[in-house]
Amino acid sequence: MEHLLQIDHLDTTYTVHSEERILVHDVCLHLDKGETLCLVGESGSGKSLTMLSVLGLLKNNGRITSGSIRFENQELQNLSDRELDKIRGSKISMIFQDALTSLNPVFTVRNQIEEIIDAHLNLSRKAKKKKVIDLLNQVGLSDHELILKKYPHELSGGQRQRVLIAIALACHPKVLIADEPTTALDVTIQAEIMNLLDQLKRELNMALILITHDMGLVAQMADRVAVMYAGEIIEEANVNDIFLRPKHPYTKALLQSIPDIEHSKAKKIEPIKGRVPENYDQIKGCRFADRCAFRQPACTQNVQSLKKLQESQVRCQFAEQLLNGE
Ligand SMILES: Nc1ncnc2c1ncn2[C@@H]1O[C@H](COP(=O)(O)OP(=O)(O)OP(=O)(O)O)[C@@H](O)[C@H]1O
Ligand SMILES: [Mg+2]
């Protein structure tokens, strides 16, 4: 079956101080109609860069150096900027990581919602007005006239995020990429926004790529999960396999490092020691090796690729042995 979105062996390279660095390496991901894929991993693991690559939104010093990105059977890299513009914001939309800076401070909410409608849809004045009101209703902003006149700094964090969701949904996208959509919000608003996204996803039959650090959210939202570490996908599986049968030592460590609400007293939380290495593209062998509790001498020698193990894809040469308790 053809996937709605298919990323194969993607490498994204940035030139930093005249040195080329491969910051996203060999990323393979796919997304089907209506499903939710969660992309997880510690800060600096390449989650945002992977998705910015898909949308062709890398900074000037970044470029895709290999791999393919197909959306509805079309190779996105073969498209001109104009053709890609037609897809961006309409068929594939993104809610960016930083909600505060993604809205333009000098334009009202009305201007910013209308801008995306004008760019992609050819609507009469009356139809446009109705569309804007419908969008505000969809995202739970009911005081229409008041909200439309406001500037971003006059909105609360939750309202700002709702406006961004309205903008992202304006053209009824098939894929919505939400990059940490709730980290800047307090816990109750976080839950409201996530419920809203989940509900809209179902109503509009969208596929969702949700980037998050929050494994609780993953358990609640995901159909499938891809775990990134140091620029690579290290495990990909359906949500049950990730939580009940994690196979990569990093995924296991990630799950160990979160509190378990139901059994909070029984479970010992083990933070993962160390950090994602800065120059991870220079590492020979497994990129997680120096933090891995199961490290073997061969781990730092051999390049790891993603391999099928039961229903999961895992980038660890000892995963099968670990699974068998050897
Ligand atoms: N424009 C850039 N130029 C150079 N390096 C960059 C650039 N953007 C990101 N990086 C580097 O690429 C790596 C991956 O960054 P990325 O922002 O994709 O991580 P992330 O997984 O989204 O992290 P977070 O959870 O903190 O958002 C990091 O080492 C980061 O320093
Ligand atoms: Mg990010």
C-alpha cells in the first residue's frame, strides 16, 4: 500500500562554521491517512529538523543531501518553491514549536487567518468571513469579534495556540505536523489543547505527526511511535509495542525516566545519565553507546542500521539478544 507520506533515508546537512554536519541521518518514516505518529526523543535529537526538511523550511545553511520525501506519490524535492508553497499550509500544515514567535506581532488575528485563506483558497468576501468564524468555532474561540481584533500579545498562551491551530487547519490539510504544541502552556490548558487536536483530527480525518517529549501524551495520542536519538530513528513501532515491549536500550531508558502515575510508589525513576552528544555525526558505531547500560565492545565499532525485530524496527545490533535475555 502506498503511504500518504513516506520519508526514505533522509539526510539533512547543515554548514556550521564552514563545517558540514549531518544533523538528520538515514531517517525513514511513513504516515497513513488518519493516523497519529508521535516523534519522541530528548532535546537536540533532530525531531524539528526532520519535519522542517519535509516542508522545505530549512535555514539557508541547511539542505537535504540524500533520501526521498514522497507525499501522495509525489517527490517533494522535485518541486519548485512555488509548487511546494501550494502544498505547505494547505495539504501539509505545521504548528511550529514556538507559538509566541510564530504569530506576527504587528497583525491582528483576523489578518493572520485571512492571509492563509487568501494564499490558498479563492473565496468571496462573504465566504471568507464565514470560513474565519467557522475556524474560530472549531478551535473553541467563541467571542469572535473581540478575538479577531486582537494582536498576538493581547492573547493568552492557550488562545494563541488555538489561533495557530485555526491557521493550520484553514485549508483542511491531510497532514498536520504539531511540534511540541503545548510545552509553553500550563497543565490544564495543555490537556484542553491536546483534546482539541485529537477531536479535530478525527472530525477532519487528518493524519497527525506529533512531536513531543511527553511520554504520557504519546500513550494518549499515538498509533505509532518513532524514537529519535542523535539525528537517527532508533526505534519505530506501534504504541503498544513501544510501551509494553520496548526493544532499544534508549527507548527502555526513556520509559524508565518517566513517572508512572498508577504505580508511582512501586516504580523507581531512573534518569538517563549524560546528554545527547553535540557532534553526534562524528560518532563511529552506535550513537547511544556511551550512555547505554548494555554496551558491548562491538557497539562502538559497527555502524547500526534500522532492522525489523518482531513488529518493531530497531537500530541496535544486540536488540534480539536483549529481548531473549541473553
Ligand atoms: N539552524 C541550525 N543550524 C545549525 N544547527 C542546528 C540548526 N537547527 C538545529 N541545529 C542542531 O541540530 C540538532 C537537532 O536539532 P532539532 O532542533 O531538530 O532538535 P529537536 O529534537 O527538535 O530538539 P528540541 O526537543 O529541543 O526541540 C541540534 O544539535 C541542534 O543544535
Ligand atoms: Mg524541536
